[in-house]
Amino acid sequence: SGGISGLGFLSLADPFSTARTVSADGAVIAGSSHDAGGVMHAYRWSSGVFTALNTFSCSLCDPITEGYGVSGNGLVVVGSGAARSAGGALHVDPVRWPGGGTGISDLGNLTASTEIGEAFGAADTGTVIAGSHTSTAGRDAWYWTGSGLVVLPRLSAGTKVTAGAVAVSRDASTIVGYSNAGTLTLPGGTVVASDLQAVRWFGASFGTIQSLGPFPGAVNT
């Protein structure tokens, strides 16, 4: 009711921050902000305190992290963290920061030539997390309940997939996001995903996918 209020920055040397998610009672906000060197870090804001969340501590790990979602109770932030394999290849892993951001946990990866994944949504207590990740089919939506990423069903049975999960209901019964419903062959023979639609996943192990339908008169691409 008091109008717009800035939350702050990690550093005034490079003043940039964005808020992406809020807890159920509005007391906890999370997002990303630059440090003094311009490196992006996930943060958690609560009671006026702006706190950078942990990064991976391995010798080859990159300090870049992004905050995308927070559990309804505000205790678990989810997002992504950059790391490097033993061979030095950069990859981006979906992560969670439990306990109010006191630790960082890698949620795992799907099989893909380039590992890039993000966590976007969490249930009320953070026991169910969802996001998107590159895969051998293109990009898949996934969920996590404590042991690795599980691919969510797709609208299309084609070999090219573009899908992602962006939010989880507080009671952990429903995940929402998007999935392509078809594929398109371009001149030259390249097959790409097409007809992207808003969807929800529900039921046992989120095994049922339902298209929410396009806007009236929309042109599917």
C-alpha cells in the first residue's frame, strides 16, 4: 500500500538486481543480483536483509548462480548454478538452497550433449521441485522429489521436444508449464518443435498431462 520499494543490491559497485519469486506470505523474495565484480548471484531477501546464496565450492566451479523460485514457506530457494566437469566443460545445473539458503544442492542432470538446466518452481515445503533441462530430445520438463530429475510427459510423441515446468502448486499436486504439441520440418529437412502450449501435469507421479488450450484465434508456432 506504500507504493514501490527497492529491495537493494548485493553491491553498489554494480547495482543490478531482479526479483523473480515470493513466498506465500510475501515475507521472502528471491532473485538474482550482481556482486562487486558484475558476477550474477542468487539472493534471498527477508525482513529487509539481502543475502547472497551459496555457490558450488569445487575447484572448477563457476561462481554464477540464478534464483528463480521459492517454496511457499520461504525456506527453500531454487534456481541454477554453473559448474565444470573434470574435463573443464561448463554446464549449468538445477539447484536448491535449503534451510533459508544455508547450503546448495545439485538436483542432477538429464542425458544431453550439453547439460543446461534450471529449477523454476517448488511446492510449499520444497519437497517437490520442477524445471527444464536439455535432453537428447531437445529440452524436457522435469520434477524432483529427492532423487534425481524425472522427465514429465510430453504433448508430442515426436523426436524434437521443447518443454519446461515453471511452477508447482503449494499442495504439490499439480505442476504447470509448457510443451510442444507437434513438430515442423523446415526447408532442408531440419525438424523443430512447434505448436507450444500451456499445460499442467497431475495425478500419480504427475503422469497425466493436459493442454490448457490456446488463446481464441491464436496462430500456433
